[in-house]
Amino acid sequence: MADHAKKQSFLGGAATLAGAVAVVKLIGAVYRLPVNNILSAEGKTYFNIAYNVYNVLLTISTAGLPLAISKLTSQAHALGRKNEQRKLLRTAIWLFLGLGVVLTLLMFFGAPQLAELMHQPKAAPSIRVLAPAVFCMCLLACMRGYTQGQGNMTPTAASQVIEVLFKLGVGLPVAWYVVKTLKMGVDYGAAGAILGVTVSEIVALGFMGVYLFRHRDRSLSDDVPPPAGTLMKQVLTIGVPITLSNSAMSIITLLDTQIVLSRLDSISGQLTSSPAVLYGQYGLGTDLVNLPPSFVFPVTMSLIPFVAAALARKEHQRANRVVSSAFRLIALLAIPAGIGLSVLSEPILLLLYPVQPQDALACAPLLRVQGIACIFICLMNLTNAILQSYGKEKLPIWTMIIGGVTKIVMNYFLVGNPDINIMGAPISTLCCYLVIAGLNLFFVWKYSPEKPKYLSIFAKPAIASVLMGVAAWSSHGILSRIIRGESYFRSALCTLGAICVAVVVYGILVIALRIMRAEDLESIPHGKKLAKILRLK
């Protein structure tokens, strides 16, 4: 990429990706919420199973290797080694091309067997339709890792927005047409919705290819890059441990899905709903819980190359500042998000799924537990990235395995109990991520040159979030008594009103308790002016 491409700061890059995530999630909600209402809880199960299979293969191919490319590119960029950067991209492309072909063929031709393994044969069409997306995502991940390593998050952000636009434009109308017009059933409706994902990845890949071609760097450099074999070895040395840690959780999640469905099937005679319906209801809450961690992704993607570049220049103090800012930012976002989802679980679900009120009510108790788990998912993602940026790529593998085994064992016993059944799934999820986050926080403290002060980082956001939760819960109750009637409009008004009160209360507390620091805002657009207005130090 040319020299004139602007290298963004850590929080500037994170802000760019976070802005894209906000747009993506907003458009994604326009896609996913109607799709969920079209497919019902049963169709949602087929959709989720295909995604779980897809995520395992995607994680194997893209979890660690793009981060390795990003880290190596950032180091070469920091030292002015342009030829090494270019050769790294050329070498990595062939690796990702081979992985994409193999995994796509496996998913396409093995779709019936994979669906049968999950005890849901009707999920096979969805799995098969999603298979080509694996190939596209492999190449996309390589290209994104390269541009992120140069400190440029804009191409990744733009391609993500393109993805979600085409997913909405193709997936939603196809799902509606298949279910409502062709009357082909929710299993084919799920496949139609997923077709939008595959098309979106194809278009996004085309965009990234054109972007890299138009912004290729042709300037001369006198550095002599290492041989391709050496670069490949470096990519694998860094990327494989990260891939193993992330793949461990994806594989465990897939196994966990199989265990949950099989244990529900074993007690199906004592249940009021079928296993597919119960698991689909659980999936409604999972969609919401996955929203806050998606905003951690920009921080982790920006964190690794910037910390790696600082360490390559022996700037340990700068690396510590970046890590501290990341902790404060995640604490500021994750804790209130998790508590808000937990406190307002039922009203939020009824707001989002008016066509499926029974499924929404059934999901509410599950989401109360999942909301708290969301906090630890965010912490897990951030601490994984910190450990990886410090060169401790193998540690997250073991913490993920320990947490995953905890989840599987608890699900086996809890879900198999007729009195607990599907409620065991969110309980085991909470315990799983609590274990992982706790272990990761210990290792971050152990290996950080300057020990992070967790109490000062998390205490104020936790206090502010609890007070915000009380405000949200009480304001919803008050509005429910003031606004009469039983209509959807009344319910939506009460819920949105409570959310607005929660946002205002939390915003006031953030300023009053001085949770944010001036240095946390200085790197984002207009951050200095905002820090001055808020009188942050």
C-alpha cells in the first residue's frame, strides 16, 4: 500500500472499525430480526447449526493466520521493510487459497453427514448453501490482516458494510419468498436466508481485491525480504497457536450444540416443546448476547498490530498505555451492556420478536443469565488479544480448553435434567466464560511489564452499570403503570423509554465518576475537543 495511506492510531483504528460495526449491526438487525420472525424457532435452529459448522471451519482457516499476518506486517511496516510486506502478502495468499478450497469442499459435500451429526438432518441445505462463503472468507481474512497490519482499518470497515448490505438485500427477500410464497418449509427458508451470506462474501472479496490492486505500493525499497519458506514459517508459528485457541472454543461450541440437542432429545417425552424449538428459543437470546462482543472485535483487531509495532520498537511504555486504554474501553462498554440485557431481557425480546411472543417469553429467563455471561465473553476476547500481542499465543489455548470442558460437562448434567433442561445451557455458558476470563486476567497480570490495576479499571464501571440497571428496571415498571393498554406499541414505548433512561443515567455517571481519561479520547476524531468539553484529565 502506498506511503500516503494514513496510518491510524490505536483508538483511531478501533473507532473506525467500531463505527463500521455499529452500521453493520444496525443493518444486520434489519436482516436478522425479520428473518427470525419468518423462520420461527425451529428454522432458527437450522440457521444456527449451519452457522456453527461454518464458524468451526472459518475459525480453523482464519482465526489466527490473519492476526499473524497483521502482526508481521505491522512489525515490517514499523521498520520500513516494504519488500517484506509485499512478499508476505503474496506468500500468505497461496496458503489461504489452499485452505479455502479444501474446507469449502468438505462443507459442501459433507453437509448431510454434518447435519446428521447435529441431530438435525433438515439443516443440510443451509450448510451446503453456506459452503462457498468459507473460500471467500479465507481470502478476505488474508487481505484484511494485511491492511490492518499497516494501521489502516478503513478497507476492513468498508468491506464489512458491503457484506451486510448484500446479506440484507439477498437473504431477507429469498427467505420470505421461499417460506411465504413457495411454501417450502423453514428448513429451505433458512437456506434462503443464508444464501445472502454467501453472496455478500463474494461481493466483499471483489471489493478488497480491487482495493488492494488500486492501492498497491510500487515504491522502491532496498530491504531484502526473507525467503517465502521463512515467512510462511513465521506466519504459522504465530498463527497456529491463535488458531488452536479460537478453534478450540468453536469446536467445543459445536460439540456443545450436539450435546445440548442430544440431551434434550433424551428427555423429549418430558418436555413441553421439541428440542429444535427449545434450542431455537435459546438462539434468540444468543443473537443479542453476541452483539456487545462484536464491538470488542475492533479493539482487538487494532490492539494486536499496534502493540506488536510498539514492542518491535522497544516502546514498552506505549504498549502498556494501549493495553490500559483497551481495558478501560471494554469495561465501559461490556459491563453496562451485559447488565442491561439481563435486567430488560423480557421487554427487549418482546420488542424485537412481536411475531413470536411465546418464544420471546420462553427465552427471557435464558437471556437474564446470558446477559451476565456477555460481560465475560467480552473480557475473554480482549484478554486473548492482549496475551497474543505479548507473544503468549499458547496460553489462550489452554484457558479456552479448560472453559470449554467446563461448559460441556455442565451441559451434559444440567440439560439432561428434565427440571432444568434448556436453562442449563446459559448457566454452563456463564460458568465457561467466567473461568476463561478469570484465568486470562491472571496471566495478563503475570506477564504485563506494568501490572494492570483491575480494581481501578472495573470498579467504577461496575458501580455505574448496577445503578444504570436499577434505573432501567424501575423506569420500565413506572412507565408500564403510567401507560395503559396491552398493545405492542405500549410495550415498545415502555421498553424504549427505559433504555433511554438507562443511557442518560449511565452517561451522567461516566462523567461524574470520571471513568474515561483524556488519553482514551485523544486518538479518536475530535477526541481532544470532547475531552476538553467533559473536562477529562
